[in-house]
Amino acid sequence: MEITPRVHSIPAHQAFLSGPYAPNVYLVVDGGQGALIDAGYPDEGSIEPRLEYLQGMANLRLAHIIVTHHHIDHCGGAHALRQATGARICLHPTEARLLSEWRAAAPQDMDILAEPQTLAERLGAWRRATAQTTADCLVQGGDTIQVGGVTIEVIDTPGHTLGSVSLYLREEGVLFTGDTVLGLGTVAIMPPPHGDMALYMQSLERLKSYQAALLCPGHGPPVRDVARKLQELIDHRQERERQIVAAVGQGRGRLEAMLAELYPELDRRLVGMARGQLLAHLAKLESEGRIARRKEGDGSLYVLA
């Protein structure tokens, strides 16, 4: 599907772990050369449609597979796509290290503890496939990748993971954000060491400086009003912080009490993610000296600093 003459989205079927929106895989093409932005899941139903799309573009040489972060739904298909095309995989050094160390643990944005055994087995196979991904090229903020006559700039945007990157197609003002910004809704940010809310907020501010004309997210539809979208996400996180500080100041500083207050009527399958989001905000507020944590039995009590 053509988004612009130089930017294509290559859809695949809705994988069973994708949530409302499957992961987006984009193709940047110019002068007979191409680069994939992310690689989707490693299952055949995700890989084959993308290979068929590439093969349908006459005289295209795929040179790069640029992965925004190491999670299965963005990195899982990279090794198979490299084998099929000969393209080089480009990763941030932190994400490359996480992949090299990752052998059994699921990505931090997937909670499979309550899932059926068949699902856990399939996810285990996908984890093993994703762990085969290795970096042919290490990239970080400020680096550029040439695709024909156009330039893709790498932007460090840690937060969702500590080595997450976004990518900016200079000639068209297109920003590819992985899971730093979604087309709809908000992304899960886990507390350190898996994620970092303070870094995430800084990443959103960094993206604002690019004044992009179009944002292509890791999930969901493209965004035209980029500045407004980024500011909405910043405002949302700041409002959540105000709610947390207010709850702590009013003596409701235990994690489960705050979780029930801030995420009422939450689907039980999302409780783990919501708890992680809350812990990420609390870690940021604690690092800034705005709240303090006290040991209380087997848990913690948060109070104003």
C-alpha cells in the first residue's frame, strides 16, 4: 500500500498477539534501492506477504532492515527477511545487546502468564526465532542511512525500551516512530530496567523538534497532525503524574490503591501493563525527588517527599 511514492506500508494478516492493530512494516524506496522499517512477527503468515510485496516491485534491491526496537512484533521477522533478501539488519547497540542476552524471557510488553498452553508454546517458538536476529550494522542517534537518493536519519527515542529509535525520512518529512508513538492510544512504558518514563518524555520532546509532515507509527494509522499528536501524549503523561501526586498527597500511596483509582474497570488482561505504567511514573517521580518510597511489609508506601 503506497503512502507516498517513496513510502509504502506492507500489511500482513492480523497476528493473534497484535491487539487492536497489527505491527506496521514500512518500505522506503528510491532509485531502485529499499529499506524496511521494522520486520513484524516471525510467523510465515507475516513474512510471506512482505516478501511477495518486495518481489512485486521491479528491480528493487532491499539493502537494509532497520529495526526500531527488539520486541517480537517489530524484530521477529528480521532474520527470515534477511535470509530471503540479503538485506543488512540495522539495530541500536542497546537493542542488539538485549537480543544477544535474550533467550527465554518474553518482551516486557507481553504478559502470557494466564494464556493457554498452546499460545505459550507458539510464543516460545517466536521468541527463539526473534533471538536469531543479529546486527549487521549498529546505528544510533545522528547516524544516517542512504536509500537511493534519500536520507534516513536515526533518532534516539528511549523509553518504551532503552534502545528504541525513531527514523526521519528527510526529503519527505516522514517520521517513523515504532512504539514510541502509536497511531491511536498510548504505548506501554515499563519501569527501569526495561523502560524509562523520564527518558520517554524527553523522547517525545525531541521528536517535536523535527516538525514532521507525516508520522508513520509502529501500530495504527498514519498521523497527519504530528505536532498535535506529540503534545497530546505529553499532556496525557503529565496529567497522569498530577493524578499520582494527588493520590499520594491524600494518603492513598499504596500501589494497588492507586491502580484501582487511576485504572477503574480495567480488563484483567491489562492489569499487568497498567501496573507497569504506574510503576514507571512512580520511578520517574521518585528520581525527581517529588515522592519517596517507604518499605511497608511486603510492599511499598509512597509519600510526598
